Amino acid sequence: MLDDRKLAVLRAIVEDFVSTNEPVGSKALTDRHNLGVSPATIRNDMAVLEEQGYITQPHTSAGRVPTDKGYRLFVDRLSTIKPLSVAERRAIETFLSGAYDLDDVVGRTVRLLAQLTRQVAVVQYPSLTRSSVRHVELVPVAEGRLLLVLITNTGRVEQRVIDVPPHGSGGSGGPSAQSKPDALSEESIGHLRALLNTCLDGLGLGDVPTALVDLPNKVTPDERPLAAAVLSVLLETLVDKHEEKIVFAGAANLAAVDFSQSLRDVLVALEEQVILMRLLGETGDSSKVTVRIGTENPDLGLRSTSVVAADYGVGDLTLARLGVLGPTRMDYPSTMGAVRAVARYVGQILAGS
């Protein structure tokens, strides 16, 4: 166990190295921090910290730099999340509230996070499996073709074009664009639209297939080919892996960081959706900001980076995660504060959408 003085020395080393990007020596610590002890005592404390793996000495310098273990202790015990200023919070709220749909919310969020933290921002789209149905719309777009629009409680909009079987085919023939005009009568479309919204309004998307089982029996025989075509496309929409969609921004911020040989590995990893999913981690306690430091990251190409992430959602419902990726030499208190604040504002925007 480290005593309070050694913890104070470690905190000072982390803060100085993050701000200067220069290895930290005992004299610099004495000059910059009111530690209340002599440089010799600080050197002894630094020797203990190095022996226990919290700091290390680059071969080119007499100073010390934090290790992943040192950053981890700093994040867990020595730092507090830095809240954003009133002006920053107001700017976030104004910027995000101007979004007009979910894609715009996600796009604005990822750009905002990259600008606030000067890191790479990563935002996961809300998972369809955690959403519920707000509305289903059917719109004729051409003879024999319908546009299916599924709107969720998170503001997500899924659109699919449906080729409707010819009227009177009984559903036995395949889909066809050569449809008689009455195959898409307003009356049949209106009836099916009303049935779908009655059955599905407010229902979790995972429960939709079960709710639709009896729907073909609620339409007339003439309407069953239309109902079958719509249900088929609707169910296909629900099983698509939309929850794996992730966007990122701010890769240019990495150019200002000394990643040396590992920058290419980081950029390659950012292009892989599966890696980004693992990077953000599993959704959990929505009130917590999680931090993965260096070797704690599962992907080898990201062992020189740290990831700060948080859940976002509506009320008690967690929808997805967002976060930032940057060097282990990161301003953790400010980054954690920005990620937490943006996650909360995104939840508020989605709740009011």
C-alpha cells in the first residue's frame, strides 16, 4: 500500500506529464507542487513508485513517466471527474438540440465529442433490440410498390421498399412489380396500417414477431398477399444487425500525438466495426463512466491508447454507448467529464424527440 505522500507524488507526476509531455524529475516536482518535503525525499518516493510499477524511466531521460498501472491508480483513486463549465454545457445543449433526426443526433454527437476532448470520438447507434415501436407507416410509391417506414421511440427511422404480389395471387406466387392497380387500394393499405399500429404501438421490437403471428387472420383473403409481403419485410428489418453500426470522428487529432510506430495500428483498428464494439464495451451502469487504459484494451493495435466510455439512453432504458479514444497520456478528469455530460444530453434529446 502507498501512503498519502507517495500518492500525492504520483498524482503530481501524472498531471505534469499529461500537461508537458516531458518526463518528470524530482526537482520539477519540488518547484511546481507544494509537497512539503525535500527533493531527496521525493526521489526516494519515486524509487518506491518505480519499484512497484507505477512509473518508469525512459532510457533517454532522468525523469519518470506514468505506466498503465500508474494511470489506473490515478483514475481510480487520485482524480475526480471535472465538470464542464456553464458555457460548455450551454453550447452542448444548443448544438445537440438543433438535430432534426437520429442520424443528425449521432453525427452532431460524434463531432462534438471530438472537438471537446481533442480525441477520437466513437458513438454507437441505439440498438433496435432495446427500442420499441412508435409508429408504422405504409406509403404507396408506385404501382405494386409500398414504402414501409418503422419509427422507434429512440427516433430511429427504418425504411424499406416492398414489392407487393399481384391482387388475387393468394400469396402463392413470388413478389412481382407487375401488380394490378387495386392491389394497393387505399382501403387495404389503410386497414393494414391501422392493424399494425394497433398491434405494435409501444411494443418492444423483440416482441414484434410474436405479436404479428395472428395478423394475417385479421385481414380479408384478398388482403393477405399484401399483409404477407409487408410482414416479411418488417420481420427482415428487425433481424438486421443495426445495433452494430458505429461512427467515429476526429482521427486527425491523433496526428498531434506521439504514437510513433503504433499510429497505423490505431487507424486500422478504428476502421473495424467489431473492434469498435469491443472497445466501447458492454452496456452496464448508465451512471458510470468506464476507462480502459493501455494494455486493458482487448485489441493489440490499441494497447497504446485509453478509452473513456459511457452509456446513453432514455430514462432507465440504456440504448447504446459513446466514448473517446486517445493516448494513455490523457487528461482523464476533463475527458471523463465531457463524455459523461454529452451522454446525458444525448439521452435528453432522444427522450424529447
